[in-house]
Amino acid sequence: MRRRKFLYVAGTAALAGCLGGDDDSETPTATITPTATATATPTPAETPTPEETQTPEETPTPEEPEDVVEAGKQVVDDMNAGAFPQALGRFRSDLQRRLSAGQLEHIWLGYTAVGGQFQGVVESEETVQGGFDAVDLTLGFERGDHVLRVIVDSAEGNAVISILVNDTYERPDYVDTAAFSARDTQVETEDCLLDATLTVPDDEESVPGVVLVHGSDPPAVGGADKDLTAGGSKIFKDMAEGLASQGVAVLRYDRRSHGCPNSLSASEWTLDAITVDDPLVAVDQLRGVDGVDSDRVVVAGHSLGGLAAPRIAKRDGNLGGIAMLAGPARDFYEIFLEQFKHLATLGEYEWEQMATIYERWQSRIDRIRNGDYNDGDIVLDYPGALWRTVDEYDQIGTAKEIETPTFVLQGERDYQVSPEKDFGRWQEELAERQNTTFKLYDGLGHTFQYGEGPSTRSEYALSNPVSETVIEDLASWTASL
């Protein structure tokens, strides 16, 4: 029987027989077009060649399930038992050659990091995706429920063809919707209208204001919307509404790569063009909002946005403050390599494809170190223009030059920006700087959401609010300016 084709855009927490696209194209692209997949702070991935992908030895051949629900429950039972090779054996045979037990382990580690100990399947709901039978399994964990979607090929004995996180967003308990008003607006740049949302506290005058600035997303991803949506997670929405509930106005907007993906060629994809220029426009707009104290408008940048925050402050000249959330203090390419080393060595089972990528990227990092690229080249998923301009920018030196009050925040579980090598360096280099505050948060990852155990990128798509403590600290610091 001829197999039906299965097409699915895999995100950070989906497993469908592929890892993503290739990189290192030496030919510059005329425009940058995103996919439909949104991620928080995406980690690029590439697909290994067939010769580099190993078929797991002695993959068990399990008994054929009666239906999609049983197929899904079998996979969950296997993963909960740590029997990831057996879970892999439940996938369609052609997909087993492209997957690994390590990938399944990463997904399950994400669920248990956020949810805690697994307690059982709470309910199931059958559906159809792409012409295939699917089931949404609500999984009960000690810290809450989360949904896993399992898709099967009924023509192949209900063999699994994909599993993915399918949580829906839930507004945090600390958000008081009666305390603020939210309205849709736009950040109007010279060449792009970026959809935005403004949240302003009700019945208050002269409130401080915050502009949220995104981290990095590769041109081929383009998922950084104004909420920073990743599956059931919306960390910028959490931050905006949480701060507004505590008397702080917030402007958040679609990143240019999401809102106007064709506005920049690869050679124009510089640090300023993608992470500095648009926030400066947003700052000016927020200053003009009725009820906002124009002297207390601050920038809160996440990841690459945190790295760029001192530059934004220097160019603006009048910011009330900058908050750097998980901002890298080292060369940008160094943290990339460490991210893949972490993912390649996480867990008990090897993820062969990720190990292959790590080996490849170790050699390709030398191109960036040596400046062996043109602005229009795509190297490690990013244009050479970004690598060059980030390399030319001294974030620590710039932070020392400016006198803008600064708050440096870091999650202790962050595997993308190091608590020791990055946050520790900020503390060391800015130890004598006035108006500078540092805080390290136990149990929080790169996106300032709580988890336990080793951090993995699959947890980003799970419904999990930004820590209330982070919201309270940001609100208190902003109000004190």
C-alpha cells in the first residue's frame, strides 16, 4: 500500500522525522522569508546527511495498537519508564531511521522539567491533522497538566509519525485584567509598520513605561511576534500584562523579522537594523502616550535584546533605564557552540543528529572567528552582516560608557546564556558601576520560566508563566527610577 505523505512544520518541541533546514549557503538571498513556526529564542538546526544518521541498534518491534489513543498511551508509558528505544520502535519504520531515542528523551525531559513527576493520562481527544489520525493526550504532572499530540498512520498499523507539544496559552494568576487597558497599535518605522500592543494601567498618572526587545531568531524562522509566542508560552504577553497589573505601561511589538520579513536583505541584517533601530522608534512612541512619564521609559531586552540594550541606551541618550534579561556578555558565536554542546550531551541516550551538528559547527565557528564571510553569506543560520556587527559591538564597554540605570537578570537554569560565563562576567566588569543591580534566579531558564533538572529547548513550548518574582522585581525597579 502506498504511504500517504506527511507534511508538518516542526517547531522547537515537535518530532516528525526531521530537524530543520541546512545552513551555510554561500549565495546571499535577496529577501528573508520566515516560516510559520514561532519559537521563543530559537536554536538553529540542520539536517544531517543519511550517511551521518545512525539507525538505533535492536530497536524493539512493539505490538500493534488498536487505535490512535492506544498508540499515544503506549508512547507515553514508554517515555515515562525511560524506555526511549522502545518508544522509538512505535514510529513508522522509515521514520525510525531518521530519529533517535535521544530526541524522544529530550521531549520528555521538557515535560518533566516544567511539570514535575508524571501522574497519568487525564483525558484524550481524537482529532485529525494533515489527513492523519491524531490524539491530544492531557498528561497530568505534579505541577499541572500539559498536552501531547500524537499523530499516527492508520494505514501502517497505527504507527506513530509525529509527537509534539500541544499546550494552549493560559494567562498567569498574577495578571489582573481589571487593573489595565490593552489596545492594539503599531510601531511606525520608516519602512515598516510593526503590529504592537500597548498595556496601560488604569486610573493612574505619570506611570513608568517599558519597551520589550526581542532576542535573536534566524531569518528562516521569523517567529518573534509581539507576544514571543512558542506553543503554549507567551513570555512577552506575561511580562506586559504582569507589569501593567503593577502600575507599569508596556509597549510590545512584532520583531521586524516577523512583521516585515522582506524589508531587509541578508546583507542588511545588521544588529542595528534588527535589534536597535526599531526599539528606538518604540521608545519615542511610548514617551508620547498619555499618562506615561517620559523620563521613566526603559528598555527591557531579552537575550540578544539584552546584549543590545546598552547600545540602545547610548543612541537614545535619555532612557530612564535598561533591563538586560539573559544578555550575553561574551562573543555571540561562543554561546552558540555551548548551546549545541549542551543539547548534544543532554540525557542518557545519544541524539545522533544533534551530535553531528555540534561537530560540524565546531569547525564552522572558525569562519566567524576569522571573519571569513561576506555580509550576504548565511553562516550558522545567520547573515554575515549580523555576525560582523555583533563582533564590532562591545556591549561591556558600552555599558561602562553610559550612566543609565541598569538591571541585569539571569536564570540559573539557562543553557543558552551562561550564569557563570555571562552573568558572572557582567557582575565582574560592572562591579564598580553606579546604579547597577544584579539578580540570579534559582530554577529559571533562558525565558525566565520555572523548571527543574537540566534545561532543554522542548520546554519552551509548554504552557508555563514567566516567574512572578521576575515581574515583581522589574516593576519595583522600574518604579524606583
